[in-house]
Amino acid sequence: MKPEISIEKVWFDDDVIELKISVCNGRSLFTNKVYVGNHQILELVNALNAFRTHYYGGLKDILLGTFGREYANGAFSARLHFPKPGALYIATHQQSEYFEFKGQEEASEAKMYLKTEPVLLDDFIQELKGLGNGINDAAKLVCT
């Protein structure tokens, strides 16, 4: 298993896109699904394009879907941090859709920690742009 974050378009209509998000740290893999608005992917592309030049201590929080049992599907959050030039650290948190477990509503969750390089973030932004424009159905951030 290679460390990476993968975002794949599963389904869409005029208003909403369902994404499958997989995070692998090289030892563990967690996959969940989230709903986002059609405009949200291209907004993320624009935000990441601005963030990619913040090599000296830049921070960027990403939220796709919504955490909590009140919402459909799951959620994904990531904090991207450039503590020094040439290294991008990523802390992720994922939550599955809620389901009945022993008479209660529960969701599976995972937190993972990854590292990548600025050039690999640039590649991811381009793939994410294609995902938002309907050119491709997946975007992958390769980690090291």
C-alpha cells in the first residue's frame, strides 16, 4: 500500500456530487463517502492554488461533507501545513455514514498523518481541477 489521498466521483446530479475518499498512510486504509455541492470542488482548487505558495508556515483546512449523525453520508477534513519549505504535512480525519450498532447510531472514524512534497500537491490540484470540470473522475495526492 502506498501513502496517498484519493478522491473519486461516484455519482452526481445538477446540485450534488458524491465522492469516495480514500486515505492510506502506507499501513492503514480508510475509505468513506461524502456529499459536496457542485461548486465546492472548483472552490477547493482555487483555495489550494492560493495555498500552494505559502511555503513558510502556511496552513489550510479542508472540509468535505459534514460531521455528525444529522447529515447524510460522511465527512472528510484535512489540515495541510508547510512547517518548512519542501515539506507538506497533512493530518486527516474521516467519518463514515452513521449506522445502527447495538441499538445506537454509530459511525466509523479514522485519523491519519501523511507527508508529501509541493510538486505532488501541484499535480493533485491539476487532477482535482479536472474532477471539478468533469474531465476525469478521480484525483490522487501521492504522499511520501
